[in-house]
Amino acid sequence: MMNFLKQRFAKPSKQAYAVVTGAGSGIGRSFALELARRGGSIVCADINLAAAEETVALIEQEGATGFALRCDVGSAEQVQQLAEQAEVLLQHPVTLVINNAGVGLGGKFDELSLDDWQWCMNINLWGVIHGCHYFVPGFKKQGRGAIINVASAASYTAAPEMSAYNVTKAGVRALSETLFAELKRDNIRVNVLCPTLVPTNIIKDGRIPERYSRLANHALMNYALTTSDAVARLTLNRLDKGELYTTPQVDAKLFWIMKRASPDLYARFLGFSYRFVK
């Protein structure tokens, strides 16, 4: 009975055996380092192996254990291998997976190719689906586990000229909401992160038209209301409390309230405002 209660009320972020995708930079690296500070052991997965290895070096400076693996989360086979290799490297079943890897894509709907859509869907949405698919069975088997899926405030703000990105992040949020309810009886916690502007490489590494990337970089430099480190800490704390949503910034919360209060009015306002965008 005591073991059951310990598992039920344990903090998943403490001494976690974790896998973090997109751990080579940005929010993913911040998650990995925060978990290290909390006594965890972390497998850092990234399509850029050198970047993942840099994160592992920083983890070791914190006195924790980390491992670097190359993984394209858009490939089901590679994520399956990640799940298998992680358990071997950690010498323990994985207790936390953070599906963070993502890419940016912007542009008018009729300017996007189907290749653009496929690329964005494979990483942003299928990457999260793959991560959940290959780790949830292990969590059920051991009677506990935790999932953090990194979505975006774009999942509900639905801003123009971000159609593919918005769709993928809305899918991540919907999946997370479903799993939160479905997996609760299995003692598996789920949190979905929905930030607005956070300094990361998503613009630099994404497919963003120059006119938008300049604007976004200016906004990140001057108007970002938080840091990736602060976002990681807050999200892990909310996961520990059993909360579903993490909306770390004031603007993210404001958009959330506006959208939920009157979806139709919000959409009309967005359409009206877009008329003045050149």
C-alpha cells in the first residue's frame, strides 16, 4: 500500500529517467538541464547529434548523467529505436518522455507546398505521436510515467499565414488532452506546453519567409516575456502537480481567455486585424 501511495503522489520530475527530443538547443536543452538539477538521468535526442552531445556535456557539469542519440522523430523506426536504446543506456525503464522536437513553418496558405505540409506534420505532429506510441506501453507496464508534449499558443490562437504550424500544434494539444483523461487511471501524467515567444532556434532552422523571420527575430530579441529555462522549470512543476496545461506567458494566457470566452468574436477580430497586414 505504501509503495502504491509513493508512486501515486511522487513528483515525476524528481530523479527522472527521462528522454528529451530536440534536446540540442532551446526549450529541449533547458528541460534536460533542469532535470539534471533535479537528480535525473537524461537521454538527449536530436537530429543534430553534435548539439545533443553539447547538452550532455552541460548535464555532466551539473554532476548528472546524460546520453546523446541522433533521432529524427518523424521516423517511427528511429523513435522505436530511441525507446529501446534509452532503457539500455539508462539501465532503468524510462519514467518521463518530453516530446519537444519541432520546426517552424510560415507563409500564406496558397504559397505552401504539400512538401512543406508533410515536413511540418512529420516532425511537429507525427513526432509527438511516435513519442507517445512507443513510450506509453512501458509506462503502463511499470504502473507510472509522465509525458510532456510541447505544443504552442499557436494551437489555439490560429494566426493567419501559419496554417500548417497551427494545425500541427492544435493536434498536439488535442492528443495531450485526450491522453490526460485516458491515461489518468494508469497513473500516467500528461502536460502540454503552450508558449508564445521563447528564444529558440525554431525560426532559424524553420521554413520561414524572410519578411516573417526578421519580424519574429526582432520580437524575440525585444518582446519575449520569458526564457526557455523559466519555461522548463514551470512546466516540470506543473507536471508534478498533475496539471494538464502550461501557458507560461501573460500573452499566452490572455489569448487563451479571449478564445475560450468567445471563439467566434475572436476569429472575427483576427480576420479584421489581418486586413491591415501588408
